[in-house]
Amino acid sequence: MARRRRHEEEHENHERWLVSYADFITLLFAFFVVMYAISSVNEGKYRVLSTAIVEAFNTGEKITVNPTPPTGGANTMIAVPNAKPVAEAVKSRPKVTTPERGREQAKLAQLANELMKVMDPLIRGGQVRVTQSALGVAIEIKDSALFPVGQAAPSAQSRQVLAEVARVLSTVDNPVRVEGFTDNVPIKNPVYPSNWELSASRAGSVVRLFVESGIAPDRLVAIGRAENLPVADNASDDGRAKNRRVSITVLSGNDAEPLPRDSVSAAPLATQNGVNP
């Protein structure tokens, strides 16, 4: 009997700890899977949130986030003048009364009429469009009226036109935003590796001509947007021609910071306040 008991004790299972160890490893694996899952960031939603925060810092407006991820790339801005913290920006924006707003709109309407006189031949030819809205006065110029194909150096004729535009703009002190746009056809050469560089260079060329014509540099900003914010369908030659453009916006001194994010160039400009190209 004693021998039998000793035999049973000698064959006792000493590897029962493996069961607990296997359970622990399984729980540890599940823990790391959960941690990895919650650490993954939705890049599209993160980009939308980041854009909304930047908008709040630039304009002092309430943040509104669209849950749908954007389809285009991020906008490249050459310069952001007069950047201020949100609190300072909100405090520094004066309260605008109705008479002041009316005077500002009347001033911009007169400015739009002067610009239309200066650019009348190009307007008649369908190469320029001048409109006025609450944001200010917008001038959209087709690239063919300013630049040779695939280049950012203005032609001799366009230099004269831009000099006349600068002369009219020098009569007011409003901020001026110049944006360059392209179609969706990629460009790649030793000078411009992509449409970003081409659009930014074209906007910068117009700004440089304005500075040479006497406009204060601190009033100006140049923005390259590449093929983003099209005004027509890129599926046709006519649509691509409309998208290749330079937009010059004289911002209302009452309602706009130098760089608000808006949709003036994102859709065909509507005729307002009697300004009709």
C-alpha cells in the first residue's frame, strides 16, 4: 500500500501552471488588440478638425466640423499676415454698424465699377469676371489672359492690365487676396514639379506686380490652391479652361480678416449688387 501511494505522488502533474499562463497570454493579447484599435486615428476626420481649428484662429468664428472627409488636398498658403491669437483677433475686430456697412459696400461697388471699366475688353471677351458680394469684390481672370501655357511669368500685355488694376486698387486700403488655380491635369517639369508650385508661382507673380505698382505689401497675400476648388467640371476642355484662373479678391474691411476661409472661388461667382460682367 505504501509503495502504491508513493508511486501516485511521483506521477503528480506539475505543469498545471501552464493553464493559468495560457489564459494570461490570451488576455494580454486581447488587451493589446483593443489598445491598437482605439489608437487608430481617422485621418480624414483629423484633417477636418485641424482645418476647423485653424479657421477659428484666423477668423474668430465658431468652429463647425463636417464629419465627411475632404476630397482635396490641404491648401498651401504662401503667407499669413497679421496672425493673432483667437482672443486678440475677436477683441480687435470692431463692431460694425449698419451705416458703416452701407458705406463700405458703396465704396466697394464704386471700386467694382472702376475695375470693370479698366478690364472692359477682357470682360467682353469672356476672360474676366468681376462680382461683388458681402465678402468684397472678386476678379476672376482666366490664365490665358495672363500667362503663357505652363508658365508663371505674366505676358507683356497682361502686365499693362495688372498695372491698371493695381492703380484702381491703390485708391482703397482693403486687404487683397490673390489665389492661383489650375485644372486637374498634372504638370511636371524642372521648374514646376506639380500644380501646387505652378498655382503658387502665378499668384506670387501677380502679387509682385502689384507691389511694384505701389500697393503696400502688408495688404497682399498670395495663395496657391492647385486643382482644388474648381468652378467647372474638369472632364471637358471648356471646364478645365475655366478652372485655370487667378482670383483677386478685395476683402471688405468690415466683414473680413485678411485670410478667411470661404467659398468665393469654390463655385461660379454670382452677380450681386448690380455688378454684372
